[in-house]
Amino acid sequence: MSGLDYRSAGVDLDVYEQSMKRLPSLMESTRTPGVIGLPGGFAGLFQLSAVRDWNDPVLVSGTDGVGTKLRVAIEAKKYDTVGIDLVAMCVNDCLCLGAKPLFFLDYIAMDADDPELLEQVVRGVTEGCIQSGAALLGGETAIMPDMYAAGDFDLSGFCVGAAERTELINGRERIQPGDVVIGIPSSGFHSNGFSLIRKAVFEHAGCAAGDSLSDFDGKTVAEVLLTPTRIYAGQVGAIQDTVPNADIHGIAHITGGGIAENLERVLPDGVAVTIDRKSWELPQVFPWLQELGGIALPEMDRVFNMGLGMVVVVPETAVNAVVDAASTDDHPATIIGHVEAGEVGNAGCVTLHD
């Protein structure tokens, strides 16, 4: 009787080595001046002073995953976009504090080593880092037989950014009556609400991942659902380059909880925000999903971004400059609401109206 080895337990070190050889060139494509080379190191090194001359820098970090959007990727066998989603969910949170993204690390857990799958996922992470201006500094690939079903995997990561202490953006200290709320469009569902999306699309409506959708120029269901989360590093950076830091009163990343709950997170007590639904164009995916699942509008509002991935609050004098800086040809930013005085002693609140 032959003895046991790691391969018989479900982990093939030779295949793992093949996987690892595919990653260094992807990581190198994200290299920034702050990265300090350390071949074979057990951790990554980053030189903060290579980014700028700091006075009192504060590190800003955010961590997240992709949620059950991964299930759509697994069923469609399309893995090259969820890495972008992963970076976006972490980076966009850091941007809300005015931080410049510096570096990113990822964690991928799989039932068995799959070099092709891993390369596709990390290629997406790499693309997200390039869009963010962050270096992919390292990561971990864990092969965990018996923890995941065959073909399943999980994905998480975190971003580290930095900002001068005096330039940190804290809406609770800055937002005031008279301010204007500007919405920056999303690319669709982003990475929130996919448990409801999957139930509505696949279970309730009976769609399949490969079904072609005439309303979306023949794209498949999977292609529509796997549209990557938009990364707002370029837009926030352009705003920071255009107006004084003091004129950026608050930034909210619109994720689970929708526009109201996420904007309320940065509001001081005693203010109220009124949002005009007609002020931006609702992407087609939202009414499509709502009809497929028979989902009530209040539920849509609470679960999804409803077409706005980032919201910026500024004084009226900065509105035109910020709208121009945050706009692209495909995704124009727009005024969506105003800040008013609320009831003294009450938490800041947001109301959406038609």
C-alpha cells in the first residue's frame, strides 16, 4: 500500500507552481513608483514618499468581496471581469475619504488549482488596479479541497490608499444646508443585490446565462449581469484637481442600501436631502429586472444603486466645475438634489421623489 501525499489529499503542488508562474507579469503591469521590488519576499513593500511629499499622511483602507455575482461568473464560465469588480468595491470606498489608491492585495480560494481560471481572475484584478492607479502588490491563492464544491471559488481583497490628514473628506463635518448633490452614473448593477438578481432572472423568470437579450443588442444574460463595476478613481481625481479640497463636502459610494442609505452615512445631523429621480437617466437593466421579478420600487431603491454609483456633495459655487470634472461622454454627471435644513437633533435623512 502506497503512502499518502499532498496530491492524494486534493492539492497538486506542480499545478500550483504552474499557476503561480502566470501571475508575476500581470502584477508587474500595475507597478507604480512606490513599489519596492522584493523577489521571493513574504510580503510586499511600498514606499509612501515616492507618491508625493507628505506632511501628515493618513492611511485609508477598504476591504470587500464580490458576493454572489461570482455565482453568475461560475455558471457562465466567464472569470475576467469579477476581478475588476473586486478592486472597484474596495477602491471606491477609499475614494470617499479623498484618498489616493496606493496598492491592492487579493485573496482567492479554490477547491482545486485551475491555472486558466486563476489567470483570468487576476487579469481582471490587474485591469482594476490599472484603472485605479494602484499597484497589485501581492495576494494569496488558497487551494482548499472539501471547503468548496468542484469549480467553485471565492474572492476578496483590500485596497490601501493615503491622504493628507488636512485633506480627508468627512461629510459629517462639512455638509451643510445650501449644498448641491451631484450624481455620477453607474455602469449597471455593479456588485450588489445579486442574490435578488439571480432569483429574479434565473429562478423566477427562467432565464439561462447564455440566453440572448434583444433589448440589450443581443448580449447574453451573463454578459449583461457581469458588466464590471465602475471604478471612480479618475472622476474623483479630476474633481480633486479642479476644485479646492474644502469645496468637496462629501462623497458617498452607492452600494447595498441604495442612494438614500449610503448618502445618509455621510450626512451630519439636522440636514435633509431631497433627490429628484427625473434628474438622471435610469439604465435599462433596472426596469428590466424590476419587471422580470415583479420587484416593488421601494425594494429596488433599497437594494440597488439605481444608476448612480457615486454621489458628491459640494457648495453651489463649485457645482459647474465638479459636474464637468466628473463627466465623461458616456457617463455625464448631473445635479440630482439639494441639502436643506432638517429637524434639529435628528439624523440626516434622504428622500427620493418623482
